[in-house]
Amino acid sequence: MTKNNTSNRIVVLDTETTGLSTKDGHRIIEIGCVELINRRLTGRRFHTYINPERKIDEGAMAVHGISNEFLDDKPLFRQISAEFIAFIENAELVIHNAPFDVGFINNEFSLLDNDTKTIADFCLVFDSLVYARKKHPGQRNSLDALCKRYGIDNSHRELHGALLDAEILAEVFLFMTGGQSSLMDDDVPTNAELVIASSAVVRAKANRPALKIIRCNEEEILAHQKSLSSIENCFWGL
């Protein structure tokens, strides 16, 4: 098994739990994942509820709205672990506040009766919260705050849910890591700014066709080189 992400495959992941800490015996109750390849949503998802074999804290229930009764007939983690590992293996995981989710997943792995190790043995991890704090220092960088900053509609998010939050985080991740929209004009608004300025949020289709590449012909290349040679005292990159 390798951890090389040779296919540019990203899995955006979120979990819900019975409480805040594995040290108190808390467990995972929901996992939601969405797949991106070459920065495009593929439509492939992994989603499951899990019977944690313990009660949910009232504070956690208030956050995600999942009840103990709802989970009574759901599979145990060991029953879904192989499918879960197969979905995330060799991908780069994007997680908001990764230590929390990774810690809970690794705890579940440690409870299995086999030689399963840790998330690090299966894939790389990108913490979008750490990245957001570097990109937007001194600002709120919760998922809701980032949705507001990038003009992403999360009005349907009344409660936390692993799959819904993974889908929203995928959009945030694409906007946040999208880079500059124009190399020639700093005044051209980014995609995120265009959405914020719009009266309605417009989402790009996941199955949109690839951008058409129009290559210069020999005559155009020669004209470009001639134009460059006529420029004096130009310091590129300054």
C-alpha cells in the first residue's frame, strides 16, 4: 500500500460523534465523504451512520440532532471499516480541524480486532482549518464563516451532518485553494467575489466539460516574441 496521490484524487471527509473526546470513550456515529478528481466532484460518495455502542451526550445531540434510537439498527464500525478504507485509500483527505476527526477515526481503528493501523497508513491529510487560518489570519474560519466569506449557500444547514458538511467543505476548499483568476489584471474579480456580488449563488456543474485549450500558431508565437524584444528595461516578476 502506498500513499502517493498519483491520480489527483481528493476525499473531503467529516464525522459526527457521541461527544468531544475519545478519552471519555466517545465514538463516531456518522461518516460522510465526497470524492474529487482533478478538482472536480465525481459524484462518488461514502456515507454511513454507525451504532457507537454507547449513549450520545446531550450537547452533541443538540449539534447534530442524531438520537440514540435512530442508531440502534445501524452497523458497527467494524462492519463498515473495510468499505471505508477502500474509499479513502491513496487519496488526500481534506478535513476541517483534522486532529479531531483523525483522532476519532484512529481510535475506531484501534478497537478493531486486526492489524489496521492509522489514517496515516492509508492517505495524506490536508487540514483546511489550518490553511484557512494562514490565508485569513485574525478572522473567524469556521465552516459557516468561510461559507459567508466565499459566498457559498449553506442556508440548508440547520444542524451538523457529516455528508452535508463534507459537501459544503468541498465547495469551500475549491474556492479557498482556487488561486488567482487572472495573471494579467489584478482588478478582475475572483470567482468567489463574483458569487458574493451576485444576487443568487450560482454553482458550477460537477460534470461541466473541460476548458478548451487554444494553442498559438507559429505566426502568433513569432509576433509575441517580436513584441517582447521591443520592450526595454522590463523587470519580469517585480
